[in-house]
Amino acid sequence: MLIPLIAAIGAAVWAGWVARDRTTGDIHELAGYEKFRAAMEKPHSGSHTL
């Protein structure tokens, strides 16, 4: 009876970990991506080499 109890506790901990709120990291990364896109869309000054 101890093994199913341990498995149930482990499943509850895992489910809580998977369902955690991760939106703060996503917002930060999306802002960084927007800055990257804006920088890549700017016309480059200086020499043009291919």
C-alpha cells in the first residue's frame, strides 16, 4: 500500500510543477524578440558586403 501512496504523491507534485504559471518569463522573452526584430528591420549604415 505504500508504493501507490508514494506514486500518487509524486504524481500530484509533478502535476503542480507542470501547471505552474510561467507567463512572466514569456513576456520578457517576447519583449527581447521584439527588440531583435526591430534591430534586424533597421536599414544598415556603412559598407554593404555580400
